[in-house]
Amino acid sequence: MLPVFPARIEHVEAAFGCGVVGPVGVVLWRGEPTAERLERATLVFERATNDLARYAMFAVWEPGSPPPNVAHLPEIARRFDGLDRLRATVGIIEDRGPLARMLVDVASTIFVMRRRRGQPLKLCTDLAEGASWVARRVDEPPQLADAVIALVQRLRTSLP
């Protein structure tokens, strides 16, 4: 019998959506990550993963989604340090233009600014590659990768 990974959408708004599938919290960014939106996204993600003993973050930046302002990076790094049950983070950067390089730089900077660097970070452009990697990181079967991709697609269609 194939494993079943329950999935739920926790929150959607114009700029981002958040959900959870199995031991993976998923955040999909479609708009500018302002300070207020980052605050809401953090609270929603913490609520979505609150009942998980250990989990991974799967963040997707859709094409055209800008990175957060550099002034917000220390606060983002501090919040990551507070996620003590986080096992790994995947960032999927779907933009192929100049924003892609900026997003890679910002994600790498946040990772370096963190005090707790025990959780690995993977940045890539392919949903399937990232989902497969995250399934291995949380010691789950490959079917979790399909469930993560399905939740990303549900979030895409749920955002206004």
C-alpha cells in the first residue's frame, strides 16, 4: 500500500500561500515580501507546522516575485534560528531573469546570517528536483515528492 500524505492549505492571500503536506511546510510567493507579509507568512508557517515533531520548509518563488528587502534579512535569519524543529529548507526559484540571481543571493545571505546552520539549504529551479530532495531529507518515501508538488499546484490555483 502506498503511503498517504495528508495535505491542507493553511492560508492564501494575494502575495503568498502556505500549507502543509506530511512533514513539509510549503510557502508559495507570488508578490513582494514586505515586512507585514513576512510577519504574516512566519506566523502562518509556524501555525501550520506546530503539530509536527520535525519538518522541512519548501519555499517557491514564482516568476516575477522579488526577494525581500535587504533590511529585513537579519530578522528573517533570526526567525529561522527560532525554528528548532526544522530539518531542511528548499528554495525553488522559478524566475529565469535577473530576479533569479537576486533571490539566490538573498537566500544564501540569510543562510550565512543564521546562527544555527545545521539544517541544510538547497536552492534549485525545478519543483521535482526540490521535492525529491526534501523527501529524502525528512526520511520519507518518494511519494512525498509528488504530494509536495500537488500542494504547490493547489496553492497556485488558490491564490487570487
